[in-house]
Amino acid sequence: MAGGMNLASKYATKIDERFARASQAMLALNNDYKFTGVKTVNVYSIPVVPMKDYTRSGTSRYGQPDDLSRTVQTLTINRDRAYTFIIDRGDRAQSQMVMDAGKALSRQLAEVVVPEYDTYVFRCLAAKATERGNYATTAITKANAYESFLAGMECLGNKNVPDSGRVCFCTYKFANLLKQDSAFMRYGDTSQEMLSKGIIGEVDGCKIVKVPASRLPAGAAFLLTYPSAATAPKQLEEYKIHDDPPGISGWLVEGRFIYDCFVLKEKADAIYYHGAQAVLKPLNVMTAAASSGSTSILVEPSTPESGNSWKYVLAASASGLTVPAYGQAYSGGTALTASGAAVSVNNETVVGVVELDSSGKAVAWGTAEVNVG
């Protein structure tokens, strides 16, 4: 063994590759907004005015005019992620050349970068549905799977979301229960096709997309959305393979990925979520080495929403962090006075930051590895 690699002459040259899949979250998004060359985009929306009774006398028969102002939603990209690894030239030579830098990079993109992007997008959408009250937590069975799906479709319909073009992202478990629901088998658009081919396809004008449970929020059953409701720009996708950089005999692979996900204010009701519990909004948390024995906790955006506050908790490992429940009172942790504040660290390796509303209830959560000065 050298560099943690198996170095022997009797290993097969064909690699046992893991299964991977392309991004599925792109089906839930639009590309209407361009972030090229900028970090922030302002999206304007125009309100309407209420109807009034017409008066058949006087000079203001239509009523007192209202000022028609505009509202602005500021979209700022905050996810700045990176990775790096080395393939030693000696390791490659002594492993029958199976350790190819280009293939290793493709593997990194398929198995790490794409799943992280999809997971973040789906969580953002589910959290917005939770925030708007467009969610349900009833346990799904084969007797109520189709009914639960229709309840979500009804919710979107009552919010004036177009019937055609909706997309439902569901777990394989939900898809299996849906196919066992007798009501769905009688009335689903593709029930006969399912019987013969075992697929779902499209139901009531809504495309059904099966997604690995690991990419959806924990306990998820399905997520209904309309593509114009959200955008998730990939502002920078940079991948480099350095051949024999200084100090290394081999290849240094580096990658950087700047992205984020935004739900548009005027279309936020076009998302519906059904899962075991409500979903916390993701907080973008980072750390930076501060003075000896301390770390700076950085949160983006740099201030909590109006009326909200932050608290942080440290732990020796990720498993030591207890994720708060959405909408539940949270009494633990220590107040984080501002993004960038330095805190003392002993043997902890991870930090969690919870955002609390004015009633002290959890609404957002994020974690990061600790960098200590």
C-alpha cells in the first residue's frame, strides 16, 4: 500500500464503477435570469390595486387613486464550493494505469457535485413550501397515495398555478405506493401503460419524476412544483487538472462550483411538499480560522431575516449535531451576534447554526466544518 492505494500487479484493469445519474433538479427550474458577471440580480414585481365601487357623482368617480409602486427581490449567490485531490504518478503506474485524472474528475462530478446541487435545490423548494404553509405530513400508504397527490395538485390549482407543465419529484417508495393505489390505477392517465411497462409517466398533466430518497429532504414523499417558480444559477463551474505541479509527481485536480437556488416571491405558492416533517430553510454556513483556538462563523446572507436571530452549536462530529425541528421552540445553543463573529473551539470539528423567528422557533439550519486558528 502507498498513498492509501492498492498497488499490485493482479488487479483487474476494468474499474468497478458506481451507478450515478444526471441532475434531475433542472426539471424544476427556469433560466429566465442571468447572473453572468454579477453576484446579485434584482427582480422587480408590480402589485395590483383593489376594486372599488364606482360613484356616479363628483370628480373622483373611480375612487381615490392608489400609488402603484414596485417591489424588489434581491437574489444573491452565496454557495461557493470546492474540492481537490491528487493522483500520484507512482500510484498510477503501479495500479495498471486505472487511476486516470480525467475519469476521476468525471466521477467526482457525477457522484458528488451533481447530487449536492440537486439535494440543495430540492431542500430549498421544500423549505419554501413549508414557509408558505403548502405542505402535509400525513403518512403515505397505498390507500391514500393518489389522494395525497391530488391534494397537492388541488393546492396548486387554488393558487392559480397552470395545470399543464407541473412536475412531481417523488421517492421510489411513494411511486411504489402510488402504483398500488386502486384509485390511481383506475383514474391515472397512464395506468394501462404502468400495468404493461411498470412506469408512471404523466398524471393529470403533471410529469412524475422518481428521485433517489437521498436527494430529497429526509422523510420526503413528493415535491410538486412549476418550473417558473424557481431558478438555480450555476455561475461558475471550474475544473482543472494540473500535470506535475510544483511539489507533486502526478496530477492535482481542483474544482470550484458557485451556485444557489432562489424561489421567486410572486410564484412561491407554486410549490407543494409532502413529507414526514416540515423542512427547514438551508442556511449557508462557513468558517474561517481566527485567533489561536477560535473560529469565525460566517453566515450568508450576512444578517438574519427581519425579527429573526441566530444561535450556534459545536460538536466533535456531524453525528453529534441535533437538527432542530421546523416551527419548534429552540432553547439550546449560544447566540451568534453577527456573521463573522469569532468563537472559542476545543476539540469540536463541526458547527451548526439555527435561525429562530421572533418567537424563538426554528426556521432555518446550516452546518460547516470548523477551521481553527
